[in-house]
Amino acid sequence: MNSSTPPRIYLDHAATTPMLPVAVEAMTRQMAEVGNASSLHGSGRRARRVVEESREAIAAAIGCRPGEVIFTSGGTESDNVALKGVLWARQAQDSRRTRILTSAVEHHAVLDPLEWLAKQGQAEVELIAVDELGRLDVEALRESIERDPGSVALISLMWANNEVGTLQPVTEVVALAEAHGIPVHTDAVQAVGAVPVDFAASGVDALTFTGHKLGGPYGIGALVARRELRVVPLLHGGGQERGIRSGTLNPPAIAGYAAAVQAAVAGQAEHAARISALRDELVRRVVEVVPDAHLHGDPAARLPGNAHIGFPGCEGDSLLMLLDAQGIECSTGSACSAGVPQPSHVLLAMGCDPAQARHSLRFSLGHPTTAADVDAVVAAIGPAVERARLANRKAVL
């Protein structure tokens, strides 16, 4: 880095966060070893021990049984396995079960496989509305269920929204579903390590989370599925992971994942208190500099590190690049759709018009974030907004 290059201030932890030192150490220690966890010889048994001890550690951290932890490549695969696998299993029991109910603000790892299932004629997908804070309309869900409960294959509701940070009423949804014997899946990718998550206490039947959102390695995640839940596998091969996810296991990544989960969950309360205070300071000071800026999402029931702020008169992509030129890295929303010039489906579902749904930035704070990072954003945001608004006005003329 030369002297003219600004230091990088990373505020996109909702997309991915740096690996924790304990995770790097655990993963590195295993990378020098050899052994397929499915092999019966000594090296294979050693690799299996790493996998199973990691599984036990993860289960203890999130309140489930070890046998309910199914290792996958990450959140997208886990969501696909849950949605398709549970649907197909439920339809095998009763062909009337064609409906899947979900919220209008889900991550594309949920919405896209559901769209695919609908296009294939395998499911009828109903997107349940949310309010202006991005919270599911529980009464609308109730009405949809009660219209024909026997036709509902499953319900999927994220634990916390990845764009605006709003926490969803998972417990209320489980209560509605239980009355009709409907399984519930939750995408908790943003939640584990950020807010308290207890699988057994929540009552959900399946839960998705991943490593790289909480200080673990890329390419490793898990689907937590109750032993009683039938899931048709997407992959067929060696029959690993209860036969639900065949494929050679990755002991180094699993070890790093387990170490990160343990550390993130153990430090969750302290981390949330520190990060939410920094987040609140960032929002307060940004709004002082840009008076018409405003926070999206639930102001209280939200992820501790999420600050999703609207800047009227700006295009989010332009504002992002202006900040990036000053070394401040953030997002316009979901990293999976970054670079695509379209309004946020989350903000549209919350009642924003298309222009409003393009004028926002998501600052997501993580374990390395400091008060100096907040200072840097506050110093840069005013001039960046002015330039972005000027560019937007010229584009309109």
C-alpha cells in the first residue's frame, strides 16, 4: 500500500467477517493432517474424531443434539436442502402438500430455490407481507395457514433480515405452525453469534447457519434438522451426514467452524453490547451530518451491528463507490446481488418506492470495528452525499 492509498475501513461484516484467531488456529492445526473421516484406519478415525468433537461443540453452543447438525458447504446449500428436501418428503407422505409460506423479505438463498420449485410446478409459493419495519405480518400468515392448513408443506422465515437487520417473530410463527403440524425452517445465517439462538427452545424444525458470517472459514456451514424431520437428499453418494448430505467431509474447515461458533456464542452478549453502542453512535452522528438520512428496519428489535440508512436523492451504488474511494467499505444490501442495478426487494416489500429502495447503504459492524471507524464514516459521509446527489440530479436532467 502506497502513502496515497487510504486505510481500509471494513463495514460489511454482514457479507463476511474476518476469521477469529481461534478459528484460524483450529483450522491450520488440522490442515497438516491427513485422513478421510469415512475411512476405518487410524488416520480416518482421527479425522472422524475431529468432525464429531466439532459437531458436539456446535450442538452445545446452539442448543441442539449433535446428531441434528448436518455439515454443508454453507448457507445457500443448507437452505436448498431444507426447502427442497422437506417439501419432497412432505409431498411423499401427502401429495396435497404443495404450498410453501415464506416472507417477502427473505434472502435469495431462500427465494430463488422457491422460485425454481414454483417454475417446475412442484410448489405454490406464497410470500407473506411485512410491515414498514420489515417484520412479518403474523396475522396474514395465520390467515394463509387457516385457509387450507392441509396443503401447507412447510413455512420458512429468516431469524433476522440480512439487509435491514429486523428480527423476525420466529416463536410466534412456530406456535401457529405447531397447531397444524407444519414444519418450520429458519435461515439464521445473520443471527447466530449476533443474538441469542437456541435451536431446541425456538421450536423450529430446521435451522441454517454458516461459518464466514461469525468468524469461521468460507465454504462450511450447517443445516440443523430435528431427527424426526424427514428430508429428501439433494446429493446422492456416500451417504454421509445421515444420508442427507453425501460428500467427503472437510475436517480442517469443520474444526475452524466449530471454534468460531463456540467463541461467537460465548462472547455474544458482550459483543452485542459493544457493537450496538457503536452502531447507535454511527446512526446518530450520520443523521446529524445528513439531517434527512433515516434508519430502515426495526429501531429496537434488530441485529446489533446493522445500520441500514437511507439517503434521499442518492443512488446507493454511487454513494458506495464514493465512500470506497475513501477507504470505507460498506454495502447497498445483500452481497449476493451486489452490482445489479435494481431496487432492494426488501425495501420494496416494506413499502418504499423504487427510488427509495435504491438510496440506501448498509453499514454492518463486526468484532474488529472501532470508534475510529465510526469517526471515519461521519467525516466522509457529508461530502459523499453531496457529490452523489449532484450526480443524481445531473443524471435526471
